[in-house]
Amino acid sequence: RYVERCLSLSDDFVQLGRVDALDAAQFTTVDLVEALRAALEDAETLAGNKRIGLALGEVPERAPAAGVRDLIQRVFANLLSNAVKYSPEGSQVRCSIVREDGLWAVTVADQGQGIAPELLPRLFGRYERLGADRNRRGPQGAGLGLVFVKSTVDRLGGTINVQSEPGRGTRFVLRFPVQAAAARA
């Protein structure tokens, strides 16, 4: 378990370094629907172990955006992993992608424990582990997952919004610019 944790932490640092060095010259066309479906597929085992349903709601046929495929998929995977970790057995995590003017809005919403309002400003802080994650009985992590998510979304010219209420769950909405060629279509 210790070796797995060290490898995971090392990988987190490598991925953060990749994001820090990212520039627009590395971007390709990424289908956000395809990346989200792949992340959902990857999360099935973790969700299944807790009897948590993963639901894909409204999505377009395609959602082209400029970015780096594996980084975007990892953003979605991190959000899904957190949603599953902090949700009770038998609940559901819902995802969707809708077009809002020149943006793709990608939503990941859970029915988990939620985040206290006073903790929300610290949510994207490096090494922050909020709430139950601080004790050994709660889900473990190094506090780098959401740093990676925010850093990646920022580098891709997007935004991230979080709505949460203790006992009622958390909803992340990421907005990515529609790729220029797709905006004309």
C-alpha cells in the first residue's frame, strides 16, 4: 500500500509539472464527450465497489475543444474519483455536457457529504485535504487532485465553479471554450 501511495504521489507531481509547462502549441482537438465517457468507464470499478451509480445525462454528439486529451480525461477522472470517495453507498454521480454560447459546460454532481462554505475558498489549495479526509478513517489523498483540475482548466482557457452544501452534495461545472472551427459550424 505504501509503494502504491508513493507511486501515485510521484505521478501527481509529474502531471502537475506537465500542466505547468503546457502551452497552446501542444493543444489538439479533444472531444469532451469521448474524454468524459472514458473517465466514466475508468471509474466504474471504484463506483461499483460502493454501489454508486454513474449516470451520463445530457450530452451532444460531439463537444470539440482545444486541449490535451489525456490531461482532460484525467481532470474528469479526478472529479469522478472524488465524487465517488465522498458519496454514500447507493447514491449517484451525474455528469453532463451542454453548450452555453461559446462554451462547453461539463458538470459532475454527487450526492455526497458536501463541503462547508467556509472551506470552499481552500478547495483548490495545494496539499489541502478538507473535512473527513484529514483523519485516517476518511478517504486518503495528498491534496493535489483538485490543484491539478484547476491548473489544467485554467491553462486550457476554461473556468471552474463549485456549488456545495453540507449533507446535500457537490456540483462542479467546468467551462471550456468551444473550439474555433466548431463555433463556426
